[in-house]
Amino acid sequence: MIEISTTVLAVAGMGYYLAAMVAARIFLAARRAPLAAFAPGVSVLKSLKGLDPGMIDAFRSHCIQSYAGESELLFGVSSLSDPATAAVEQLIAEFPERAIRLIECPERLGTNGKVSTLVQLAACARFDFLLINDSDITVSPRYLERVMGCFGSEEISSVAKAPKDSVGFARGINPPPPSVANSSAQKVGLVTTLYRGRAHGTLPSRLEALGIATDFQAGVLLSMWMEGGLHYGLGSTLAVSREAFDRIGGLQVLVDHLADDYELGARVDKAGYRLALSAEVVETNIAAYGWRGFLDHQLRWARTVREARPWGYAGLVFTAGLGWAMLNVLASGVSPLSLWLLGLSFFLRLALAMTVGAEVLGDRQVLPSLWLLPLRDLVAVGVWVAGFAGNTIVWRGERFTLKDGKLYKVDTQRAS
């Protein structure tokens, strides 16, 4: 029984690798579309807590933008005694010509402290477009140009706007899904971006960066293709118009949610706006995790996805084809068929890693980390199983339970 199950899952995994490569090719073709000359005023909001790796360099990258419009950087801390305050003050001294403000946001409006800070920052923003990203996000000089240009163009890089020769439904072989057919009539309400991870030193840090480049982003591209567009946001960038922001009730409705990025995008989508994926790829810094910190972070991601997209999470069983192929070799007693499946699965896994990680994301760490793919996929199988085993997560040193997508702080004294 185990042999049959692992054989089926290994074959399904190979199908997933092929489908994800098709989705990646569609995105690569679509993102070559010309960018609209649209540069409205934008307020960039960042919620800070402590110092993250590479944070000051990430801040600087937002200050060297080749953007024709106006912009401002708003940094929020719950207390001016936070260590991040010194980093912002250094940034203000380095870039006196930039509109940069440090704002104390002392109110805790819900369980999610980051969103509580962002609610207070949004009230201070001057412009009609808000852009939220994490404190450690590093961007290119054309970041604002590429992201904000998506609001002014219907020819945006999205699966729904793929070139006519890229997929069957676009060529007219099959009719497009209704969401694709109607997308041109929708106004863009939110723009998000793909991202790559920069590992720092440890093996767990490298494994997480590899997973971002070869697993998570591949899944995003495939879901876009299969669902006829993007229907959720990514925390790497959440650029939203005031119109859409106000329509969904702002961020106040998300102060108790863990997957606030997902929820913000999903609510904008449900409000009738279109979500766009920019051609820009940003970079996030991966902490130099030990194994405990790595597993806590992986479980937080896994259980967040399980709560936000339960059927999508169940489907992740098919994405670890290489891991299932390795287990199939053991379950079958190293049969010739299992070895053939392992070889083919490994080849397709490498191809997907290079297509998404190296070509789509431009991640230079993927190539020297390819030898870690078997270990990464075995760990992914274990994390996926563990994701079903409970509702507790660890986030910035605090323990929470998840219920219906919302966070509830664990009483550590009572728990002990």
C-alpha cells in the first residue's frame, strides 16, 4: 500500500513540476508587456519591531528610486525605545531630501501587532495609493515605477493577460474561464510582487531560501494560471488604491488575522477589483536560523496557508514529488521502476528550480544550492504533515493559536 501511494504521489509530483514550468513560461512572456507611464503619489508604510538582517540596506533601497511621482516613507514603531528607531533616524540623516517620517503607534488594536501599527500609519498617509511591505524587503531603483505602473495599464503581467500563443485558452483552443474573460473590465485595486530570499550562513537559512525560490513562488505562478488570475496578496508588496482600501474597510478588519497579506488581497478581489502581479521581483532577508527557529517559521507558514486556503494546502501533497520519489525507492525495496521515477523526478525538479528560481526570480543562490533539493523536499513532506497536527504557531517569540484564520495569544503561564 505504501509503495503504491508513494508511486502515485511521485507521478503526480512530476505532473505538478511540468504544469508549474508552463505557468512560469507564461509569466515570463507576459511580463515583457510595456509599462504604463503612471506615477501617482504613493505612501510607503512599514511596520517595524526590532532589527532584522540587512534592514538598513533595505531601507536605503527605497530612497534611491527613479520614480517620476511623489512618494513618502512612513515607519511605525509601537514605542520609540524600539531598536529600529535608530535605524530610521540614520536613514533620515542620510537622505534629508526624502520625505521620511518615524511615527509612534502605541495602540494595540488586535492580536496582530504589525497590522495594528499599519492601521495607525495609514491614517497619517498623504497620498491616494498605499504601499505596504516588510521591513527587510530590498527593492530595485525601478520598484515604484514598475509597481505603480500596474495601476495605469490593462496590459499587466498576469496570467489572464498572457500572449496569445502562450497557452491553450489564449490561442482559442479552449474558451477562457469567466474570470479571465471579464478581467479587462475590472480596475486594478491591488498590486503585489514575487520575491526571492537571501540566505545568511546557516543550512536552515539556505533551505528556507531554496524553498521560497523553488516551491512557494512556483505555486503562486501555477495558482494564477489555474485560477485565471491572482486572488490574494503577498507580503513582499501590497500596493493598494485608497478607493479599494476604503471599500473593504481598511486594515482595521484584519487586526486579528495572521495572513493579513493574503486577506487584504482576497478582500480587494471579492470587492470587484483586479489584482496584478508586477514584473518587479523583490528580495527578503532570511535570518541565520537554527533548526528550531527554522521549523517554527516553516510551521507558521504551513498553518497559515492551511487556514487561508485549506484545499490548496491539501493539494501541496502533490508538490513534493521528489520527496515522494525518494520514499518510494525505500518502500519498493529499490525496484527498477522506483529508480526510474526518482531519476525523472529529480530531472524535472531541477528544471523547475532553474526556471522559477534562476530565470523568473533572478536568484543567484539557487544554482549553488541545487544539491540541497532532496533534503529540502524531504523536510517539506514532514512540515506538510506537521501542519495538520495542531493550531499553535510561534511569531516573533510569542505563541498563538489559529482559529478561522484569526490569532489568539496563548497564555504561557496557564499553558505551562
